Amino acid sequence: MSKATKIIFAAALVAFGAGAAVAESAAPTGVAAIKARQEILKGFGKAAKPVGAMAKGEAPFDLAVVQNALKTFAEGSKKLPGLFPDDSKEGGDTEALPRIWDEKAKFNAGYDKLAADSTAALAAIKDEASFKANAGKVFGDCKACHDDYRAKKK
């Protein structure tokens, strides 16, 4: 085999490997997508719990905890729209309502709003007063999604 043929062959192998890596890193589908979104949403719940307690006056204000929660919401909400493929409507103990797929643009816009509002609140909240003035918008985004797109718990 000539040197040129070996180089071409090696380049083809590299290109094929890169293509396979891209295919493997594609967004999950089916039950894997359900599990991935549930992981992010459980993280949202875990991050929101202490912040909700602060908002209700049940826990002292802690800026670091609030900032961590807002970062969690901002980062997760950017990933979530890709985790609702058509083949993930059922299975995996999903609480997602079919309405999500009927109103996909509106649903995805809700995550865009959560990301934007969380990022804005992250910049604005510096103390308890600014927390009280800005947290409601973010929690309102969460509530809107739960009200419209999550099955009610029995």
C-alpha cells in the first residue's frame, strides 16, 4: 500500500469515527429522554425547595443557595426542550401531558423564558430585598409549566 493510500485510509477512518461520535452524542430518545429530563427536573425541585422556604420566611435568606438554584434553572432549561422527542410521550413513569407535543413551540418558549428570567434574577438578586422582588417571576415560570404540562399527582 502506498503512503498516499495509507493517509487516505487513515483520514477515512478518522472521519468515520468522528461521525460515529456525533451520532452517539445526539439527544437521547424514548425512555432515555424521559430519564434525562426527569433527572434535570428533579434537580430543579431539589434546588427550589430551600429557596421556596426562604420565600415563605421559613428559612433565612442565603444568597449562595439562591444563586445556585438560579444557575441550575438557567442551565437545565436550556437542555430540556431537546428531551421531549415524539417517542417519549409514554413510558418511564413520565408525568408529561400529551399537550406538550401539541403545543411544542409554546412549551419550548416556556423554557426559554425560565432561562432568561433565571439569568436576569441571578444578576439582580444581591440581598433579601432584591430576592423578594425578583424570585416570584422565576417561580411563576415553574408554576405555569406545572399547571399546563404536568399531570396532576393523585
